[in-house]
Amino acid sequence: MKKVNIIAIILALSAPLFVLADYPTIGGRTITKDSTFSDFVVYYFSLALMIGIIAAVIVIIIAGIKFLISQGDPSKRSDAKRMISGALIGLIVLFGSYAILNSLNPSATSPIVEPEPVAFDGIYLIKENGGKVLVCQDIPETSQNFTSIEWVSKAEDLPAIYVYTEKYFKGTPKEINNGSSVSIPKGSSISLVWKTAGIYLYDKTNYQLGSKSAPLPIKFSQPFLGGSSFDNITQSIKINQPDDGSTLGAILFSEDDYRGTCSWILGEIPDLNQSRGEENNPAVGNNNLSSIIVLNLASGSPAVTFYNRADCQYIQQDPRSKKCDLSVTNKTGVFKEYCPDFEGDVLSFSLSENTGVLLKTEKGRCQFFQRQNGPQECLSLIKYGYIYNPDHKKAIKPYSFTIFSLAK
């Protein structure tokens, strides 16, 4: 058989690969968007080996038929013998190259066997045939029917999941508590409710969900809740406290970028329309939360010194120079009550290490300042604050304060 015909056979065998959207699996290997150059080399070597074996077998069959029908013609028999010998030599070359590659890198020629996944978090969805699908994050649409649920995470980490009757978390959700099971039909959606340390926002009171598929976990301060589609829809807040001895709290703002009116909380609030002592007082209100500062609190002795001059200047000999030292923790105080001898406006203040202070105007507008590790720093409201600017025609002055002891 002419070389042209052999090449035509090989091209005919390999042509389907050029029109397939996905590469077929060969020897336990396939090509994906994450494949490296070496993956391509090994894949196409396996492909060439497979095609070469098939082509050699076809050539031997054709040569055998040609030999049988040669009817004693020496030239046809000679061609058939050359075809058979060529095919056998080709097979020897193919298997020889396979042996050489295997000796150099055994893993390159060994079929890839995917290890059985070891699950530490999430749930298993059980298929109708008994197979398992590990789920560690929300599923907007199930592609098949599942007969039951097998829980992997403990109840203290994953207390429940929500199963929706429709895809994309639509329809009435059904809460499935950890340890319970239910069948989940195709076209449903699933939301996992993790219980790790953090602040969780709910769009209904008493920690219930309305239009949202799951509560919004807040681990870090968020200047703009609109990015998570939780802007102005929060009605209750649950706080899962960490195990390291610190306490999570939050400052709730009615405007983006930690502005507007505000309140603070150190524990969960089932209804943002209601105050609880010092916390959420005055109430930020339902559907009014736009940004949130996360407070990581710890025991300590925070201290703030307020000055009526910029840059924390205090001249003891000058009777007009005033300062006021305060160390009240987690309590909102009015300047006039805690600093009766203080005269003039608060123009600057200094914070002790790991201290935060929330300043409010008489109408409730807020700004938060904090100091972590580092040298003593003076904060001048003229430089850093938006709630008081003496150059502004309608100056807004600090009226009350709340001091927090922050974790390191």
C-alpha cells in the first residue's frame, strides 16, 4: 500500500478530533483549558499510539486479503508481504517508543486514576444509582434527581441548608437541618448556611429570609452593601462569636462609606427597628443599613483624650486650653456630661493603643476612628473628619462619643 493511502487512513481516523468541542479521554487523559504543554505532548503521543495500532491492524488485514486473492501473482504476493512486514515494523517502533517513554517517566504512560475525594466540609447529594456528589457551595440549579442527603460538616459548622423548589433560589425555601434528609428533584436550587464566626445579615426580622437565598456573611467592614445586593434590605442581624476570646460587634450606618446616622451593636439584633439598651440606640431601622464596620473587641483599658485645639495642643498655663481624658468603654456619653469643664469645640483627640472611638453629632451623624499598633497619633477633626469642618458654613460638631477596646 502506498504511503499516501496510509496517511489518508491516519487522517481519517484522527479527523473527528478536529470537530469535537471536547477532547475525548484517551488513556485516562484529556485536554482542558488548564492543560500544560507536557499534557498536550503525552495526550497526542497516546493518540498517535492508538491510531498507529489501529492503522497497522487495518494494513495487515488489507494485506492478508490481498495475499489471498493474488492467485499466484508473485508481484501482488510480494506487495502483500511488504505491507505486512511494514505494519509489523511500525508496531515494533510504536511499542518500542512506548517502552522508552515508560522507562523515562512511568507516570506519563500510566492511566490517570482520579482519587476518591475525601470530604471534610459540606454535604453529599445521593444520586438515584447510589453515587455521591460532594457539595460545598450554593447550587443555582440541580442537573438531576437526588434521593437523599448525607451530611459531612458538623451541625456547629453547617447547621442547615435551604432547598428551593425552583432554580436560581426562587420559590419557597425549605430549611433542612443538619442530620435530616430529603429528596431533591432536578431543577431545584440549594443554599448552604455555614455557621462560622462572623456577622450575618437577614432580610427579615427574627433571622428569617425573604427574597434572599441565604444570609449575607460579613467578615470584614463593608463600605457599600449594594455590591452584595443587601443595601437597604437588612432587618435583623445575627452574630456568631469567635472561639479565641474576642467579641464581634458592628457599627451600622445608614449611608455608604460609613456615613449618615449610625448605631452600634455587640450582640445579635432580631429587629433593627428596636433598641436594646445602649445597643442599636437610636435604632438604625429596618431596610436602612447601607454600610457596616466590623468591630473585633477585646478586654482592655482604652483611653481617649479630647482637645479644644488642633493637633492635640494643650498649654497648661493657658486657661483657654482644655483637654478631657475619658476611658468609658462600650457606652455612649455626651461630652458636656463627661467633660463639664471642657470649653469650646473638640478639634482633635489622641487614642491609646488598640482603641476605637465613634463620634456622633447631636442629630446622630457619625464617624469612626481607630488606632491599632504603632506610635501615639493625634487625630485632628479639621484634617480627618467630615462631621466637623470649621470652614464649612454649616459646621457639624461632635456631640457624643463611644469608646471601644479593640483586639490586637
